[in-house]
Amino acid sequence: MRFAAVMGAMFVCASMAQADSPVVADRGLDGFVSVDRLPVPEASFLQDGRTIWADTCEGCHGGNKYVGAPKITSLRAWEPRIAQGMEILIDHAVNGFVGPKYTEMPPRGANPDLTDEQVAAAVAFMVWTSGGDAVVETYLKTLMGEGS
Amino acid sequence: MKRLNTKLFWAVWALLSIAGALYAAKTLYVTGDRTVLLPGETTGVHHQFEISCHTCHTSDDFEDVNSVRKDINKTCVTCHKDELKASNDSHPIKKFKNPRMADFWEKIDGRFCTSCHAEHSPEATLHAGVTLQGDFCVACHSEGDQDVRQNRESHAELTFDTCASSGCHNYHDNRALYEDFLVKHGNMPWVKEEPVHLPAALSRTPSEAVADIETYLATVDTALPAYDETIAHDWAASAHAAGDVGCAGCHAPEATNEAEIETQWVEAPSEAVCADCHRNEAKTFALGRHGMRRHPEIADPRDAKRSLKDLGFSDPPEAMVRLIEAYLADPDAPQAMSTSEARVSLKPEAHGQDLTCSTCHDPHAQDLDFAAVDACLSCHNDEHSTSYKDSTHFALWFDEKDGLLPPGSGVTCATCHMPQSEKGGKVLTNHNQNDTLRPNEKMIRATCLSCHSLEFAIDALADPELVKNNFSGQPNRHIESIDWALRRVEPTDTDANQ
Amino acid sequence: MYDKFKGLKASVLAGALAVGAMQPATAEEGLDFQTVSDLLHLVMSSDRTVYTRMIVNRLAVEEKVITASEHFEDDKALVLPAQMFRFGSEMVAEETDAFSYSLLSLWPINKQNAPSTPLEIEGLEYLAENPGENFYGEEELGGEKYFTAFYPDISVAEACSKCHNEHKDSPRTDFKGGDVMGGVVIRIPMDS
């Protein structure tokens, strides 16, 4: 699995520059953001992430105001989080996390069937779509570096 | 002549009728003995304050029927709210007040106690003061989403007359019967390895005895208005002595020096003196059948002047008030319950006694063994009571007294009917002897589970013959509720991989 | 959709909420039923969210010093957020008839929380089919007319979906975080 993810990442990086510009806004897109309103990245690793995101993450991160999860496409919500670095974001997503205001990120988005790589792909997609495309690019290069 | 006679009779008849009506109206609306107006015997312990009508009938005169119903139902909760709260009531009034329950109000109106517990109708009153037929659950649990025969495979073939009569469910108190509790306490041996009631064990562990009563008494100042050798000995061995409560503590509680003790000495202190220290006991005593007459919510006799004011006589003449008070006042309610008024089987020689603290507790000698068994058996004469001394429970207590078993092993009348509990290191004894009856499943958590499995306790309490012979032997019936509950959680082949 | 409120009650209710940002409601104007209901719901859902996050998530998920359980007394545990909400609604029922609220679902673990009126079925179905939206209607119950509002009840923590998916009495076992699990139903009598 890990090998596949890394291969995917390598593949992606080549075409990264031509990727669609993610749709972002200060507080995110208006209304609930379902996956069909989000751009399709060219990188297959991120494409996988998009599928996983739609299945497991959208319910909360699509902008569900009751749950307190940072909304996808919201620069304001994601900027400080992205600043912590991919490693921490992925760790929180894989192992679970209770935020400073006691909102809960359940381990693997409460979907125990997901592998670490799948969670990482979903996180990468969410970051890529929320103003962190440059960070994701670096992250994918690191993955590729590990793989080589 | 004949005409005159007829006229006279008519006049006399009219006068008598008016006088009679006035007297009845006066009794109803001002003061006077209302016993004759009772529409039918009251339920259970209510007979003890039956002459204080306005304990329950609090509405103003001439109120409409809906307000009267609301007012009456408020008074039920006034006395029974603590009990209902403690029971974790499965059908609390507040659940039925929501308008979404309107359809159910048509069936059984759960907003009012009187929907199921009508008063003054002894011929229709069943167990626990219920005045509905035994299959009342059918009203709300037999249709649509609520149909229990659909929701529970095990219930598909059941009829509704068995829900509340088989030891499976109660309308209010299901603390020992709810499904997860059944599962948690399933599959256990009928008697535990160390069958001991812990709070009882705590209270029965002998405290440090006074080594030598004579020496001890010599150190105590005994210059008292009344001194009796036997009483002094009894007292010296009691908890009162250990707690530094001397003679004056009860006989002259307000006195601060010897002269005052002399002048304020009361030969027979009232119960109020006991209650001053033994608050929990006094409070719970007033909730049970033995002490109900002291219940704080029982209405005082009506005040003639106030009744007249309520009727619109804002300033009734003093002479009229005094006349009413002298000849037509509400009778005073008796202060204590008497064995003569009891509605259960009592020994003939027990009749005519008032029930007070000292009926069971000698004020000087601390004899909790007497209070826990022989006090009860000196009056109660039903089969359950008279069988007690032939029961295993009694044998255990006998052995505990002999030192053969650890403290808390024996089961006295009080162990089950006045269960003890521990709070902050102190043992409290529930003096409401009825608290764990009605229904008897209330006893399961308070007492039975200390020594027995839930399964055994449910079976035993649901077997009337076994209750009668005071639990000598094993239950003759088995209630399947635990089996059904366990079957629903036991993994089957189909979900073993989940 | 709803009548303009003419009496005092709605404005009194809104006043009791003391929401600082709101325009002060005068008795003459009054607030319409929907506004009152929305404000009530805002208080309810905020309090419940605070309980879920600052009590249950903090102590049971983060610090792991206590659990939350349906049988909180026997298990010496925290009450579940849904129970906390229900106890609040029962306390309100004891205090007033001016409004009532409940937590219902098309997939209730306890059948008494299944819809019991035609409007409840309609409202709950609307919430399930239109995530993020509310539903408002009127109905007559027990001879009285009510304004009834429905707000989605969402799975906000892993424990919500997990417990509902695993409970032996749950009719639905595929809840995910953020899913509509049921609805908060608020009723205000229109004529009294």
C-alpha cells in the first residue's frame, strides 16, 4: 500500500504545475461544500484523496456548522492548521485529536477501514483545496524522496 | 284539622330539610367532622389521614372539574415525589406533558396520577393502588412503532395482562428490571460466595464495649431527679452513653445547669426529642405505615375563621367563630397510628397500642436485635411473619449472633423491610418499612442482591407461596426476563465477525 | 408558512433568552414564531455543544478520566449529551406550557422517540433529505394549534454514530460523522 501511494505521489509531482487552481475563499465557499463543488486534482494520489474525502470526511469538513470541524476551502480555518505542517495534520487525522476548544477529530475520521496512506491522501487533498497547494507539493516531493 | 296537620308537616319537613342542608354545607365549607361524606374507603395508608380531606382536596370551593383534577394530582406528587425520583420513574408526568403525546392522553392520560390511581373506590382497587385492569400496558404499547410484540421477538406471543404481573416490568420503578441491568447481572450463582449485607455488617460490628459498667458509672455524675439502677446500667451500655447523651439530654434537653435540670425535668420525653437527633430515622418513619400520622404534609384541621373568610364573610363575628369552634370544629387527627386501626393481620394481644419510637426502641436500653425482629413479631401475625423463625434467613441470623458467621450474614425482618445504607461512613436505617415493597422488586437492589443473584431474587419475589413461607425453599417458578435479555446480546454465528 | 404572532408570549420568550445582539422586541410588534423558535434552538444547541465538547470530549475522550454512559448512575459516568438535552426538555415541561421540545428520530434506539404525529414524520424526513436545512409547520394536537419547528440533529462526535450503529435496539447502523441522525422539535402553542 505504502509503495503504491509513493508511486502515485511520484507520478503526480510531474504534473503538479498544471493542476487546477483550488477554489478557496476567506471563510470557504458559501453553503455546504459537497465533493462535486471541488476541483479534481491531476495527481492520482490527490484524486484518491478526493474520493476518500467524499466518503469519510465530507459530512463534517464540508462545512457542517454543528460539528466544529474546519471547513474545506476556508482559508481562515486552514491557514493556522497548515502552518503546523503536514506531519502533524496527518498524525492528528490518523490517531485522533481533541482541539483546544475540545472539538473532536476521531482517529481515521471514525472509519477504521482506512489505511494510514489513505488518511494522508485525504488530508493532502483537503489541504490542497484549502490554500495549501504549495505545502502539498513539497509534501509529495518528500514522499517521492522517501520512495526513491 | 287535616289540612292544618298537612301544612304543619310540610313546614316541619321544610325546616328540617333546610337545617340539614345548612349543617351539611357548614361541614363541607366551614368545619366539622366529614367522615360521613367519605365517598368510599381510601387506598392503602391513606386511611390514616382520611379525615383530613383537604390534604388532597386543596381546590377552592366551586372550582371547575379540570382545575380540581390538576390540584388533586399536585398533592399526590407533594408526598410521593422523592419516592418517584428515587425510582428513576419510567413514566414520569413530565414525559407526558409534551403535546406530541396528545394521542396517548386519549388512551391513558399519563399526565395525571389519578388516571391509574383513582381514590375512594376500594372495589376497583387492585395491587399497588391501581384502579385499571391489569392489562393496562396494551393502551400505548400495542400499535405501530410502540408495538412491543414487533420490537421484541421474545414478546411476540405475549399477552398484555402479564407485563406488570409477572415480575418483569413495573410502570414506575424498573431499577432492577431494565434490560441492561438484567444482562449485567445474568449468569450468576443463586447465592454469592460471601453473602453479607455490607451496611448491615458495618452497623452490626460490635463497637468497643464498656469494659466495666460499674467503674464507668462511677465516673458519671448521677445526681439526678430520678435514678434507677437498671436504667443506669442499660444506658451505660448504649450508644447514648458513648455519645455523651446523658439523662438530661432527653429529659431536660434545654437545661444548662443542675438547677434547670431539676425544674425542666420531663418524665416521659416526647418523640420530638428523639427526632431532634435522629433526623433521618424520624423523617423516614413518617413516610411509612407506622409513622404516617406524623407526615408533615397531612393537612391540619380547618380553621373556622379562615373557612368563613374563604366563603366571603370577610369579618365573621367573634361569637359565631367561637361557637363553631366549640361545637362544630374539625376533629383533631390522632397523633399516632394505633394497632387497633391496622388493616393487616395482628396478634390479638397487640391491639390498642400507639406506634411511637419507643414501641420498638426502649429509650434506655439499646436493643437493636429486639427492634429488628421481636418488635415486629410482637404484633404481626400474617403467615410471612409467623414463618420467619423457621426460615433460613433466621437461621443465618441465629448463627451470626452465636459468632459462627461474620457480621451482616443474618437476615432479620429489618434487613429486608428497613434496609440500611451507608453514606459517608455512617449507616442509615430506612424507617419507612414500606419503602421496598409495593412493588416488592424495589427490594432487589436494596437488599436481595447483597447475597443473591438477580435471577434468584426476581424468581423468589414473583412466587407468592415462597413469600408466604418466608423464603423457605426455592422458587417454584422461573421468570424468563434475564434469559431473553441475555439471548439478545449473546453473539450468534451471524454476527461473530463484527 | 407561519402566522405573525399577536400576543405577548413570543416576545416574553425571546426576552427571557436575553440574546444580546437581538433587537429589543416590543410587545406590540412581537416576534414571529419562527424567530422565537430559532432563538430557543440556538440556546439549546449551544448549551448542548458546550456540554459535548467541554465536558464529554474533554473528560472522556481527551483526559480519559471518566466515561459517558446511558446508565450514568449505575455506571458512575457522565450523562450522554442527548440525555442531558432530554433532561433539560423534561425540566422545561415541568416549568411551563409556553413551549416544549423533544429530540426525535426516524431511527430511534428508544421507540418512544419515534415520530408520533404526521407532521413529525414529514419534518424528520425533510431534515434527513435536506442536510443543513430546517423545517417549519403547523399542527393541531389535543385540540390546540401549534407552531412546530424541526432542526437537524447531527452526529458531532465519533461516539454518537458509533453507539447508534452498535446499539442492539438501533434500527440503522451506517451513521457517519456529520450525518443527520434525527431532529430537535420545538412546539409553541399559537392561540394561548
